[in-house]
Amino acid sequence: MKLYTIIGVSVFCLMIIIQNVSSVEMDQVDFDMMFKKPQEHWYNLHMMNKKIGYVHSFMEKTTYKNQEMLRIKTDIRMELSALKKKFTIETNRIEYLDSQLIPRYFFSTSNESGEKHIEGRIIDNIAYVSTTLNGNTTKSEVELPNDTISENAAVAYLLTKNKLKPGEQLNYHAFSFDLLKPVESKLNVIGKEILTYQSEELDVYLIENKLNILGGINSRLWITEDGITYKTSTDMMGFAMVATKTDRTTAIGKTDEIDIMLQSRIIPTGIKTKPGTSRLVADLKLTNGSLIDTIVDNHRQSLEITGERTAVLSIQVTDIDESQCLNLPIQNTDLDSFLTPSMYIESNNAKIKKTAESIINGEVNSWRAAKMLSGWVYKTIIDKNLSGGYSTSLTTLETKSGDCTEHTVLFIALARSVGIPSRICTGLIYTGGGFYYHFWPEAFVGRWVQMDPSLGQDIADANHIQLGGSVLESNTMIEFTEGSFRTMNQLEINIRE
């Protein structure tokens, strides 16, 4: 699983706090009062007490289409590693905000899966968004609540409305440029504190923000009376993502090495499970949150709650009787959505369809065809490395490289193209003495069957613990990271059998 994508969401949460507060009633703000001159800020990014990169923001008054606007430019750079392979994640964003702090126009680029561009406009509470990934563009429209503002709306709004006071409580929606949708947020001004910054003691206000996303994310922000943010901290995945104000030289300076795969793995206690096992029974303990909301309960795995934060998980894998499986193409109106293409799964692409038809070579039995496709993906992706983002199915077909996400999207695209409804599963897989975060597909052949082309398993073994998925993927696929947010560094596993 792309844990660095999760880290990107973490930075999104920080950026909401760095420059984003607002009131329920979005009155117009006076740009002359807010910004008498351009503002530029640099922040170090730390995770697990190690520096992983920086955030740079620049704000100025300008005009856009003959209207006075606030222009905000945000640059984020992170350097991470996964199983000793280093990655650099870069995002650059420009937006133009009107006097109600609504992003009337925005544009962002990132190095995900080659190059990703997002361009959008908000008109009459509708966000019109075009997302281009490797030359393919998808357009979408998102309806926004009346209190939606930019995720980078200025902290100075509190100052102009005289709302930087202990006890103030504000509700609003922040439009996320990563999620491409509004996020419900609640903000509280807790009180005043003393913050030490470069050996100087500063009087600051402590503000807390709660985001209704990925099971709930809480952040804290320390700002001075003149509206400058000096520190933010977001609690997620069992640790804190921290941004601290600094200078440019320090911000772009050397980073520390942190292996997010090794840091996020779960080492179980109890007996040692075996690859290919058809049954797994384990005691689970979650230090924060609800196991019912975290662990999927379905035909394959069941959860027995034993305490406030404890449960017994049972996973049973059963064989498939191919004589009972449906013939292709499978026609079921309830499953039509799992036959449709999406940004990452281009099942309508001629090359994808031609490849799938060549693989199954006229096979009409859905289970036999699914096994052919899974086996082909396993053998064809020769370079089984950790890629730098969610690659699309077509890119994966052309490069024949990638990790579990690439195996999954390629299989699903091939399967959908020949009439096999398919969808993504996310969760944990046991390998090498620990549980790691993982993607694998699920195909409908008369009933849903979980498969794993990454490991060459026609039927995914019982060492796969599903935390999420079984829904139609979005254009960001961020929804599949929720299980990671809920469990990382917070889940304990004791294997019984």
C-alpha cells in the first residue's frame, strides 16, 4: 500500500491548520486589512521526531479576471523510504481566493505516478474539477456546502473578525485539493500558552481543529496575535505529524531517513502462521477507536467483540467450485458499477481489452478466466518494486512494474474489460514475520472471491486481514487509506491459530 500517499493526506491536514480557519457565516474580508504586504513562511516537517521535508507558503494580493483576489502558492516536499528504497514526493499548488475565501481557481501538480495535474473552478457552490494523470483527463463536479472555503484560507480571518479569543467555536467545510471534496471541520480556540521559538518565549493562542475524515483527525495549532503560525501538530496513525516555523535554509536542508514500511508493520505475538493457510484466528486490540469501524466483517472474515477495544478475528477461506461459477460476460445490474472504468482502472481502453481477451483466449467460465488473468499479472509484472505513487492500469501494463497497488489495478482493469465485476480490498498481509499494509483485488464469479496477483495466489490466503475496500474507487483512491489511519501503530495482533 502507498503509505506515502497517506503521509500526503497528513500534510493536507497540517495545511488546513497552518492557514485555514473560518466562521460559519462567511462574510467578506478586507484584503487590505489582512495583507498589507506579501507573506512568506517556511516550515520543517517532522514525523516520528525525524525531519522528512518542508512546507513553503507565499501569499499576496493580486487580481484575477479583473477581480481582487488573494493568491496563495504552496509547495510541499517530502523525502521518505520504504524497504530501503528512497522516494521524493512533491506537490505544488496555486489558488486564487475571493473576498469570501472561496478558491475561484486552483491548479496543482504532483509527481504521483509520473505527473498529475488538477485544475478547478468553484462557481455557485459547485466545484468543476479536471484531473489529468499521464495525459488522461477525468472531469467531475462536486456540490459544496455554503460555508465551504479554501483549505488554505488565512488565519488572519480570525483577526479581522475579532474571533481570536479563548472559547470561540467555529464550524466550516474546507475544500481539500487532495481529496477534491469539502471536509467538515470544527475549530475551537482553547486558550493562551507560551511557546519557545528559537530561544524566544512567545505568547500564542492554542487552537484545536477536528476533521471529519478517515475516522476523525485532530490537530493543534499555535499562532501569535498577529496571525503567524509557529507550530502545528496532527495526531494520526499513532504518531504526530509536526510542522514548525523556520527559515528557508533550514527548511530545504538535510532530512532524516525514515523507513515507513518498517515503521508501520505490525509484529504479531502468538503462534507463527504459514503462507497459504486457509484459516486464521487472532486476538485483536486497538489502543484508540472502534474495532467494529476498523475491521471488515463479511463472508470471509468475522469479528467477535470481547471488550471495549478487544475482539477475536476469524478468517476462513473456502475453495471455489468452478462448475457453479457464472459465464462471461456477467450481467448483474447491482454490480454494474464494478464493471465501469475510472481514472486508475482504464477497463475501457482498447489495449487493456485486447490484452485481456488474448489472455483468456475464449474462456467463458468466469472463475477460470479470473485465474488466468491473475496468473498473467503475477508473471508479467517483472519489476515488483515499490512505485512512487498509484500508477494506472495502462501505465502498469506498459511498464510491467509496480507493487501491490499496480498488480491490483491492472488485474481489475483486465477483469472488468471482459465482464468480471471486480473491486479493491485493502488491509494487512502477513509476510516475513510481520503484517504489512497491502492492496489486493476481489472478483465476482457468482460470489465474491478475494485474489492476490501480487503473491501469485488465485485465492487470497487467510493471512489477508481486510480493513477496507469493497467499494467503487474514486479518482483519488484516498478512501482506501482509512484502515491504515485507524490501525497504524495502534493495532495489536495475537495469533491463536
